[in-house]
Amino acid sequence: MDNRLSVGSEIGVLKRLLVHSPDSGLGKVVPSKAQDWLFEDIVHLDTIRRDEYDYYTKVLLYFLDPGKIRGRLAELDAPGYQRDFYKPESPAFYRSDKVVELQWLLADILEVPELRSKLIAAVCAIERCTWETENSLQQYAPVQLAKTFISGTADNKELLFPPIPNFIFTRDIGITIKDHILLNKPAKKARARETLLARYIFFHHPLFRDYQQHIIEIPDSHHGFLLPKEEDERKITLEGGDIMVVSDGHMLIGVSERTSSEAAVKITNIVFEKGLMEKVTIIRIPKKRDYMHIDTIFTQVRKDVWVMLGNFSRKAVRFEDASPIEKIMEIKKEEKIKILQFHKQFPDHPVGFETLEDLLTDISRTDLGCSQDIRFIYSGNNEFPYSAREQWTDSCNLLALKEGVVLAYDRNDKTTEAFREAGFSIIHVKELLPKLESGEMNADTITDTVILMPSAELSRARGGFHCMSLPLCREKLS
């Protein structure tokens, strides 16, 4: 198995990533707990699996590990197929070392008796299980125990503890910074168990054996546990959606609803001390559920193309051409963004940027060597109210399979229109897959294309494909 860690951009050819397919726990989220568990609504499990996420799995395999899927499309799409190919607990699971499933990795480490006992004790402590429950879990086979840890469901279908439905958003458990892994510290209690499971996987699975000295954990502030709730900014909280490695020497950190300014400062100091980065830009965004992480308001498409929310554009900042209703509804003083860039050689003299467009233009020109015009695709084609509606359903949260080829939700019509106007080809995954299977199209030769993915249920969980991926390896940009 290739276990190389190497991520130095957002858009280099994707070679390996961590994912987690929707598990039965998602089908147990009840309305009264949905927001506590960070979902906006309850989802229909069979639809989110068969009609949405399974397409994500297939397109990832065609691009990253085609040998696992080529020639099998008719079988997998046949009426009545039981989905064993997609189930980590099934002997027929696709088990790719390029599209890597977290539940499979967890089952692997649970084969080690000492680790199994420690992890059972740790999970039961977090979830306040009885001694009887803890002892009963010791009897589970590793594959079933991994499934139970994630879904919360026992062999007899009884819920032992809450599900962790956010585990599908693998970006937030950690981030690859060149050949290092930065582990998160979630802001919300609902993510405590997934953080524990991820830590055990990164520190104990053979996949990461060669990188044990390259795992970064952020220490808490001194006596941080004594801080009152109103001093959240001084606590250390971090989620991976607020970290972007945009070049070999430049990293972005968001200060948001989920990532604190104290964490941003600590991460900046760590990457400078380890020599991982020459520049770190800290982007403070409004603390509101609409935005959550910086990858909900912008992601990169090409060296010279970005998709972003128009609220943070030059036009919005200067109020040019804004109608009275737009000024009231969309462009509020408290929705301003603050951007400071710190250089390793001159840490006490940060550079400020007035707008997000200014920063992204500077990245394209200074870090990525673009001499041509830098282009911006705006959420909802920058038309009110579509800009806000489509940002809410992750129009800015795109995953680049390679430069210029991105996965996006099919429900964001105006944003798709903006991509088409910018010269991008648009194809729905349901049209793409048969063409990849027949050889009419080749993943290696596809360029400047938006691949639209079904999204009616996935979008209820408030996360796009950037959130649902933890890249482990990308090819270096030329």
C-alpha cells in the first residue's frame, strides 16, 4: 500500500484521500437532536446512500483507482443490488488504498487486542456507558465493533450511544500539511468521539506508520479548562474546514464559528517552527452558522479561478450597485472579513488585505505564478437571493479532483450557470459514469469541467465535497 503523505496545494491531481460513507447512524438522527448533532434536518438514509453518496464513491474510484470499479458499473447499478461493494463491513467492500474508508482503518486497528481494550474503555468513558456495556463490547468482532463505535448501534440494533453523523465530513478531523497531519480539536461536544477514533487511527494504523513523528496535536492553553464560556476565543478549537494549504509555502487559517483565534496563533507558530510554511494568512470570518468554516465561502478551482461568496467581494465592501434590500439583507457591518498575512521572516509585521478577492488574487499571482487575469465564480452568479440560498447549500464548497475539474452539487443552478458562462463544461455524474465505463471519456484527459452530483439529502447535512474529503496526497503543481 502506498502510504505517502504529500499535500502542497488545493488543486494538484488528487491521488489519495480519506472518506467515510453514510452509516446507519444518520438514519437515527431525530428532529429534536438534529441541530445538537450539527445537522440542519433529518436525512433519508437510503436516498443519501444509493442516490447520492454512492455516486461520489464511484466517481472517486474512476479518477483515483479505476481498477477497483471499471467493468462493474452494470452490476453495481442493477435493480436490487444490496450495496455490499460500498459497505466497509462486507467481504465484498471495494477496499481501495486510494479512496480510503475510515471505518475500514478503524476495524484494522481493532484487530490488536490491546488497542481494542483501550479504545473500548475510552469510548465508554466519553459516552458514560455502564460496566456491563463495556464488557459486552469486548466480545465484538473488530468489524462489528468499528461499525458500532461509529453508528452507536449494537448487534441487536439497540442504540448504545449517540451516532456521530458528522463523521462523513472527514476534512474536519484533520488536515494534511505537506507530509504532516494536523489533528483537530472540535468546538462542539457532538464531535468528541469522532476525534478520539481519528486519533487512534492516525497514531496506530500501519497506513501512517512512517509518519508518527509528523502528526501535530495542538496543546490546550494553560488552564484553558478554567475559562468561562464567554471567553471562547481563548480556548483552543480547530476544525479542518478552516485550513487550506494553497501552495508549498503558504497556508490559510480561518477564524470562525468552529476555529478560535487562539488556535490560529498556535498553528501559525507550529508550522513556522517546523519549517512547513513561509507564510500563513489568518482569515477572520463572521461567526454564524451560514459560514461555519472558510471552505463554506470559497474554494479553489484552478490556479487562476476561485469560487466564492460575493458578500466578501470588492463590490460588496464598497457597496457599489447594491440595491437597498441587498444592503439590508446581505451586506451588514458585522459581516465584514478581516485578513492578516504573517511571514516567517517578519512575524511581527503582518500584511493586511481589504477583501477576500485581494487575497486570492495575490495567492494566484505571487504563490502560483499566474500572469493572466484572475477570475472569480460567484455563488448564485452573485444574484440576490440566489447567492445566499446557494451558499447555504454549499455552492462554494467544491472538491478539486485535479486543476479545473471539480465536484459540485447539482441543486445550485445559478452557480452552475456562472461556471458555464466562464467557459467550463458541465456534466452530471449520471451522464459521466457510463462514458467513463465505455471509454468514451477518460478521467486523465478531462479538463475545466464541473461534475454535478445529486444532493437533495446530502445538502441537509450542511457540507459539500470539500468537507467530505481529507486529501492525503496530491501531485505537485507544475
